[in-house]
Amino acid sequence: MTSPSPAGRSTGLALATAGGLFLSFDIPLVRLSDGGLWPVLGLRSMAIFLIALLALAGIRLATGRWSPLRLTAATLVGGLFYGFSTMAFVAAVYHTSSANVVFIVAFSPMIAAILSWLLLKEPPSRSTLVTMVVMLLGVSLIVNGGVSSGHLFGDFLAAVAAVLIAAALTIGRASRQAMGFVPLLATIIPAGFSLVLGWKEGFAMQAPGWALLDGIVMMPLAFWLLATAPRYLPAAEVGMFYLLETILAPVWIWMIFSEMPGTPTLIGGSIMVLALLGHSMTQIWAGRLAARRAQTSITASTGLLGE
């Protein structure tokens, strides 16, 4: 693979940065909606689902064909995992601190690496194994703080969300199918549960506009931008920008709600972010080194043929 041009790299960096920034506003907007779990989850999910349908219709009109998304066992099971992960994620926001949620969910790539190792026989690299151990230390500190503060159930929901996301990623990896629209369309699952389970408590929200902003603008844009960025940047580099949510979401919560994370969360979260950052930099360096070696090999072969 050739290296991206300076202009293409700048485009990729802009897309990935904007995507990570939009993603970081998800939890603050859920909190700002000021409603119960089911109404906020239902409105947010239905908005994302409708936007996904509109996007699919737009692709049909523009290209004359539907998206490459196909209904298969992989997309259906992956959709179930994505749908229930959304429910667990949003529910966790209501039962533990926002910082705990984003830091615990940030462990999902490592869980995906473990599942790929066990199910797909893809052993992780040494750097990935080291990162797993370090991140487990960070998670254990956060969960221990959740036990002492009475937020264990919320931390458990965040861990469930991380496992479900990792399972969905593993299915996508195994099937090699286009899964870009799956997490968006899978929001019909939490939307349906919200309608069934939330009718007794009503669907009143003090500020539903925030939930609509999240579902109509922020989340679809975040997913699209982060899905498009790999056209211009290596996937390992794009993955680093998902860290923006992990870093910035607790900052927005602190600025808006004056909710300061506890000491165990700050220490454990810092360990996890630094571990992920170090792992991402290692992957980028390894990828560039491999590309440089391949280019050198091609150049040498061309020179020999020329002789």
C-alpha cells in the first residue's frame, strides 16, 4: 500500500479528529436530555435508525444501487450484539459515573483481540498482550472504586457493553462482510425495547432536543467520519481518534455538570489511555516499518530486473 499524499493525510486527520470530537459529546447529550432511561434511549435510538434509513435511500438515489449491506447470519447476529450493547452503554450512564463508562468501554478492543485469539485463531502480538495486562490493571482500579462508591452495577453494565461491542467486531472480522450500517440499523432494538418497557413510566423529558441532536447529528456524523477516515489514513492511526471520547467525555461532564471523577477512576483511566496510546503508536510504527521494507524490496527487485 502506498503512503497517503500530504493532502490526503490532512484530509484523513481532519475526518478522524472531527469524528472523535463528535463521538465525545454522546454521553453529555444523553445527560442533558434530563429524562428517564427508556425515553432518552428510545428517542436517541429511533433518531439514529431513521437517519440510517435516509442515508441508505440517499445512496440508492445517488448510485442506483443499495448499500453493500446484506442480510446474513453474521449481520443479524452482529446487529443483535450492537443493539444490546447500545442498551447496556446508555443504561450504564444512568448507574455509574460517565468517566467509568468511557474508560471501561475503552477496553473493548482488547476483548476483541482475546475473542479473535480464541475463536479465529489469530494470536495477538506481544505489544497487544502487554497492553491487555496494563489495561486490566486500569480496569481493576476503576471497578474497585465502583465497588466502594456503590456504582458496581453501572460498571458491570459498561463491561457488558464492552464485551458485546467486542463480540460484534469479532463477527465482522470473521465474516469479512460490510458492517458499516449494522450498528446504525441495530438501534431499532433499543428503540423497540424502550417502547415496550417505557410506556408505564411515560416518555417525558425535560430537554428532548438534546437527545434528538445526539441521534440525528452527532452519532451518525461520528460513525460516518470515522468510517471514512481509513480511506486516507492507516486503520491503526484512525483507531487512536476513538480515544478522544475516552479523554474528552469526562471533561465535558466535568464542565457541564461539575462531576469530578474519583481518584481510582482518574488513575485507572490514565493507565488505560496511556496503554492504548502506546499500543496504537507501536502498531503505527510497525505498519510503517513493514511498508518501508516492502518498498525497499520492490525497489531492489526493479533494479535487478533493469540489469
